[in-house]
Amino acid sequence: MVTLTSYGAAEEVTGSRHLLDTGLVRILVDCGMFQGHREEAHRKSASFPFPPASVAASVNTHGHLDHCGSYPLLVKRGFMGDILATPATRDIASLVLRDSARIQAYDARYLDRQQAKNPQPWRKVFPPLYDEADVDAALAQFVTVATRRPYPLAPGVTATLFNAGHILGSAMVHLQVQREGEPLSVGFTGDLGREGLPILRDPEDLPPVDYLVLESTYGNRLHDDLAAAEEELGQVVRETAAKGGRVIIPAFAVERTQELIYTLHRLFDRGLIPPVPVYVDSPMAVSATAIFRAHPECYDRETFEDFLSRNESPFSFSSLRYITDPEASKALNGLQEPCIVISSSGMCEAGRILHHLLHGIGDARNTVLIVGFMAENTLGRALADKRPEVRIFGERHAVKARVKILNAFSAHADYREMGQWLLRQDRSRLKGIFLVHGEPAAQEALKAYLTQWGLGPVTVLKAGVAVPLS
């Protein structure tokens, strides 16, 4: 009997881990790290409810930490199989995993020093789950394949990747399981992207599947119109600059930062924002942008027409500065003139963005611009909820800066876009849809929406509960 079990991102948004057991082999789709409260995140990320050595192979849909962040630990604990991914995903995962190892080591040292100076019962030190040597070992097991090229993943299982349009290199997965009689086909969207996003090609269609595992992050939300959001971004910059303030944008180093650079470039070219300096303050974002430059095969036609046809990079313009040096990063907080600061991490849980928020949220001239989904129990979510106070580095700070939310820049399809994508699929074999990677309210709303359109049956996967696939 073939079974599907979700061990992560079941009724929650992070830590995707989905195990397909064919009865002969086990296939793991994604091995993400849980993100949220430090103690809960460490507990959920540090263990596997299945023996890693029992997994024959894995497929990594894309390089976001919540989809690839636990591969070094999986390998460290005994997994020896292939990790299938697109070439761009392997490059992005390399960057993300090395950054994760460094952050874990830094956080442990920082909290250890804080406890030594001023012991607090709520401040715990968690050992790193893996180091850079473990990252190297995991990357050695990545096998890259182009989209739409079938790959013999394990005995009796063939995997084919299709463009997901979410981030650079992101893929949906089509697994075909050989068995007596009709083969069983299972599709995994990973994170489903959107049509018309900057830079990337739109999500592709999947071949017919018997079962589809569908993300549901924006299952109860609709995005703003992309063209309107570009105009609104320009308005935010103009208004903040007129007050003498700065626009502080927490953004994932991979994809969101590059989309913002692309959009700001377009606004500058059209004279719709003043020539204020734009600082991308994230070594990881600088490296990610170099990876974007190396993979033009992922670009859409508009990017070629807007920039490459003129031999111009989408990721360079006169007011743009990339910051890697720590001292240069600190100096940004002393600037008096208007500017735009884009920094990571995207959910404000680590990295240089914390220092920019620490120095910027107390100034009413400034704008904190939220441009993506913020998971529960993160600083980013507290800001998005417009709480009057937030905790940064263990201390509470009043939020006096304006907090502005632009939903259009999300790389996740909203519920209407997911429905439209599903309606154009060949559903002649579809027996069921399983929802993962979403908060309960979003999943229930998406389930009702899809059922209303006759796109069912729809089931919300429960963590650790095996579902038989007939």
C-alpha cells in the first residue's frame, strides 16, 4: 500500500517534510527547517519521526529554508540517498544552508555571552543543529536535473520537475510510482507561484495526477494587483522621502529582494521616485543576486524585453548599493538623509534587519514596509499586526514608524490564483487534493473555496497521520 504522511508544514506554514511510502521505498519531498519561537523551532527541527536512513531519496522543491533547511541534519543522521533539485535550486540551497549554519553558530555564541553577563530564566542557549561541514556533506548528495526531464529517483519511482514560478529554480514534483496495473501519480506543488511576477516564468501545468499535495499559505487571502502595488511602492518612497525618513524593508534575501530591486529599477527609470540611495544590506542577498545573474534560463520574456535586450542588468542601477561589510552596515543607521534599506531575514527573526528595526521603528518619519507573508510568532508578524510594542534582542520597543503592508509582492499564489491554476489542469485522474503549508484558518477557507468549484475532494493533512493512496 502507498501512503502519504506529512511530518512538517501540516496545519502550519513552515518546516515542509512530506513522506511518500510506496511499500518498497520511502521518498521525502522537502526537508525544511521550522521557523518561529526559538525553543519550538529548535525542538521541531532537531528530530525526525522516521529513521533518516530509511529514506531512499528526496526531492527539494526549492531553496527556501523552510523547505531545505534540515537536509544537513538529515544526512548527519544517516540519510544516504539522492536529493533531486533544479540547478538553480541547488545553488540557492547552498547559499541558504551555509547562512543557516553560520546563524546557528552565531546565535548560540551570542546567547551564551548574554547569559554569562546577565542570566535570565527565559533566555536559553540551543546548540547548532549542524555546521558548515554538515552542509558540504548534504550538498554532495544533491543531483540536479532540468525541468520536464524524467529521472529514475528510486526503484519503481520516477520523478519529473516542472516550473513552479515561486522563486528562482522552484519546481513542482510529479512522482510516478510503478505498481501492478495502473501506475500511481502524485503531484506536489511545493510553493506555488503566481502568474505575472517580476523576473520568473509563470507556473507550468502538471501532467495528470491521482493525488495532488497543494500548498495553502494564502488560502484565505487575495493579493493586491501587481501594477497597483508598483505604484503604491513608489508612493511610499515619495511620501517617506518627503518627511526625511527612510523606508525599511524586511525581505527574504532570495527572490523578494531581487523582485524589489527589479521594481525599484523600473520606478527609477520612469522617474516615479526620487533618486534616494537604495541599500541592499545583506551579504546573503548579494550572493543570491549573483546566482540570479547566473541563471537567466529562469527568466520570463518581460525581463528579457525590459533589460537584457538592452544589455542592461535588472539588478544594477545608479542609486543602488550592495552592502556586505559589517561596519558599512552599522554606518547606515547613522545616515540622516532619506534612503531605502532592504535587509534580511524576511520574517525579522535574525540578521541585519533587526539592527535597522532597532534604530528605525522609534522614528515617526520612517516607514517599515511589509512585503510578504509573516508566520505566527515572528517579529515580522508582530509588525504586520501593527502592535504598538515589539521585542527586539529581548527588549521591548515602541513602534512609532508607519507600518505599511503591500501584499502583491508575495510569491505564493492566493486562493483565487490557486483555483485558476487547478481549473486549467487535466483532472481526469484526480482522486483527491491534500492541503499542506498553511495555517488552519487559511486551509479551511481554501478547502471550502475549492469544494465550491468542484475541485475535490479536499483533505487537510494532519501531522504524522498516514493517508493511504489507492
